[in-house]
Amino acid sequence: MKARVETVIRDESGNILSQLTADEIDLGNQSLHDIEGAVENWKQQALLEIEASLLTQAQNQFTQEIKKPEI
């Protein structure tokens, strides 16, 4: 069995900051061990992508703020 996981990152106003590509997790024969292993593997990969996405968003915001002319 496979499960499909979609990750959407939103700000406090509900605006989408980033949407990662959907991933399929192979749950094997659906034993507790297989499910825990599959989720752990997905989590490790997803956290790297989430962190990179958030850092990129913060960098873009910082760059835009620097470019704003002061009045």
C-alpha cells in the first residue's frame, strides 16, 4: 500500500508560502515497523526541503526589504 503526502506551508494569514511536490510513501505490508520506517524516511527528506523552502522565502523577503527606498 502507498500513501500520498502533500505539504503546504502557509503564513499566519493563510497565504501559501511554499508547496512541496507530493510524495508517495510505500507502507510495505502495513506493519507498524514498515509504517514507522517509511514515515521516518519521508520525514528526514521532507524536513530538508521544508527548511530550504523557508530559508529561501526568508532570504527573498530580506532582499525585498533592502531594495525598498527609504522615504
